[in-house]
Amino acid sequence: MRNKIILAALAAVITATMITPQTFAANNQEQIIFSGAATGSFGTPSVAGLAYFWIWCKNTPGPNGHTYSTDCEGSMSFPALGITKGVNGEDGITEPSEGTYVIHVQSRNDSGQSVDCTLTNVPPITSGPTNTVKVSCVSLPTLGSGITNSAVVTSTGPG
């Protein structure tokens, strides 16, 4: 009986080592998040206020068809103007130099007529709400610019 148990255990070990698990390419993609509120002047006519933003971008294309394309999604709000919009950007992110990201987004529901903004961080990226992000908007309802030194900027994955 003892020999049968030993043989069964040995057979299980041999079988387990012979089975090669299927491997998949890692789905590692560089992801960038900008979150904060920039103080500035926005709108036509210009009004002093804040531009709130939360934007997620994927800066590298995925290795398979089950991933997002290279784009950005998020929201921007201009409380003094009464404007809050979901925003996105196809191919909306670039990295002109190491650690510097430029994100371009437009309002989703009106093709950028109310929000058409570019956000740029100033490197290096630091932990917590300690990063500088510049916001510049060109559509008439939110026309203007602002800056914050207390944004959260996160960069994950290969880059």
C-alpha cells in the first residue's frame, strides 16, 4: 500500500512538471493620471476661478486586442462658469521629454466646443499632491489658462 502511495505521488510530480502552462504576453502599459485643480482665468468673458481635472491616459498601445487604444478619459469642471464635462482624447498624450507629459482632451458630448484643453506637468513627478500642472484651454466657453502646484500626477507601468 505504501509503495502505491509513493508511486502515485511520484506520478503526480512527474505529470505536473511535464505540463507546460500557457503563457501570455504581459499586459503592461504605461498609464498616467493627472488630478487636481488649477487656479486661473477661464471663459469668455474671462472669470477668475478653478479648473478641476481628473484624467487617465494610457501612453502605450496594448499587446493584444483586449486593451484600450492609446487615449485619455476623464472629466473637467469649471465651477465659476457652470461647466462640467466628460472629456477624452484619441492619441491625447505625448511625452516630449522624460517625465513630462502633455495631455490634450476635449468634451465628449460636443466634440470640444465647450472644453478643449491641454494639460502639462512639470517634472519630476513626486508622490502625493505636490506636482505642478499647467492647464491651457482654447474653446470659447472655457478659454484661458491656470496652474496648480498641488496636483497628483501618477505614472505606472513601463515607460
